Amino acid sequence: MSPLPAPHPAGLCTDGTYPKPNISGIPSRVVSLGAAVTIRCEGQHQGMRFLLNKEGRHFPPVDSGGFVAEFLIRNVSREDGGSYNCSYHSRSEPFNVSYPSDPMELVVRGEGPSSPHKEREKKFFFLSALINPFLCAC
């Protein structure tokens, strides 16, 4: 009797045919708010379909002619930060998926327009203009 396929965290099956891929962030896994980052998944088989997941959110799959698939995130926001993993499968066998990569934490750094520091600056500027309206030549 042959062993049953191992369960995949996303509810798919894996029989160990496809080793888990590697995941990385380009230029880095630490990115500035508003910048762009590419999440790169690299498998050990050519011509596969790659899947990217972030904490239960699934990105559209990417077909690769080689060993690598890249997922571009433009204008990174705070919501883009978090834990990502990827997996891959043959285009002809979509239910036999690799185990997911080790997780990669995407860290978003910098201040956005609604950060507490910026809000304090706006309040201070507004208060200064009320006290001395000649300070502001806007």
C-alpha cells in the first residue's frame, strides 16, 4: 500500500515531488514606505506555476519558464508588511503542490502621512499659526 500524500497548509496535497522553494525580498526584506519591493520565489524545477501567500491572502499565480517567479509590490504600504511564503506546482498537476517556503517577514519602515509624528507636526504648525498669524506666509 502506498503512503497517502502529505497535507499542504492551504488544503492541497504534496507527495514530496517538489521540494519547498526559497523566498527573498529584492532589494531587501526591509523596505521603505512608498517604495517598491519584489518578492522572489525560487524552486528546483523549471516551468512551474508559483503561488504567493500573505497571512491567508493569495496573490495571482505566476507562471515561470525557469526556476524563479517574481511578484512586484509597488508603492508599499503598512498593510503590505507581514509574513509571506510561496509554493509551486506543475501547470499540468495543479493539486500536487510543493510545501510552502519558510516564511519571510516583510518589514515596512518610514513615516506615512498619518503617522503620529506627522500629526503632531501638523497640530503644532496649526497652533503656531493661530497664536501668531504672521509666522505663516502661506
